Amino acid sequence: MSGTNVNDSGRMFKSPFLEAMTRTHIAIPLTLFYGTGIGAMCWSMAVLDLGITACISLFLVGIIFFTWVEYMVHRYFYHMATDSPRKARIQYLFHGVHHDHPRDKKRLALPPAMTLLVAAVFIGLFRLVLGEYGFAFGGGFLTGYATYLLIHYAIHIHHPPKNFLRIIWKHHNIHHFVGDTGAFGVSTPLWDHIFGTMPADPRAKKHVAG
């Protein structure tokens, strides 16, 4: 890591407005996206009357679909090739700063204004493709995003738990502190297994070498 203080990523923009837009308390996006995601699910069942089984199924598929989107964005956008100054700047603003300062609490989530815009685009797309069922699917997608934010925040702020969830902490810490060419999944290592980007366990390699 090139940062001298992993807890404070410093100033990124000269403009006070733009600078303020880069920081957010984790409670804000969690409230927004859990509220919107669960609300969309309830709307589908109570108002649109689309059927409990169909709504729950689409909600769960929406969560799973989010984990795939999370993986793809992390792998191909957040870790894009920085073969030009412009790309390098974009990559740093969106993700590189997080690798330099992984414990900066206020930059562990994209600002609400940006994420709301992205969420609106996705919900609109789901509504276009799935009709009214897009609300249940989109509710799952937003709930998946909120869960990703919660997991990501917990990994960087809290010590790993002494239970099965420990594997998620370990997986993401390999990405940060061993090598960022693998372990792109945060909320689940599933897609790393599927797409062959699951890195070798450094402790296992050390044991074999010894």
C-alpha cells in the first residue's frame, strides 16, 4: 500500500462540494438500500399482488444476480488496465484510494447520490425487461447491494468472527494484502471459483514450501 495512513485517505478534490460527495457514513446507504429493496419487495406483493412465491423467488434471484454484478464490476472496472493517465485517475478515484486506505470508514461505500443514480438505472432496466416483476427482482438486487456494503464495512473495520463467516474476511484480505489479481468477490467467493480467479492460500503455499 502506498498510503501512509490506512485510516484517512485525505483530500481527493479541490472543490469542497466534490470532496463532500466522496464521503458518507455507512448508515446512510444501508438505510437507503435496505429500505428501498425491502420496500420494493413488499410493494410487489401487497400492491401489485404478484404472488408471494414468485416475488420471493425473484427477490432471491435478484440477490444472487447482484453478487455476479459485484464480481464483474470489481474485476473489470475497479481493476481496469491503467494504460493512460485518464484511466489511472478514474481507477484511483473509484477504487485505488480504497486499496491505499482500506480503513477509511467514510470511503467504504460510494456516495448515496451516485449509488442512487446507479440503482435507478438498474431498477428501470429490470422494470423494462421483467415488467412489474422487475420490482421484486430489483428489490433483491438492492438488498444484495446493501448486504455487500455491510459485509465490506465489517471486514475492514472489525476483526474476523470465530465462525464460518471468517472465510469471507480471509478471502477479501487476500485480495487486499496478498495480491489484487484475484479474489474479486466480496460478499461471496462463489464467482471466483466459477471464473478461476480464486487465489492460492498463501499459508498453504508456505506450508508446501516448508
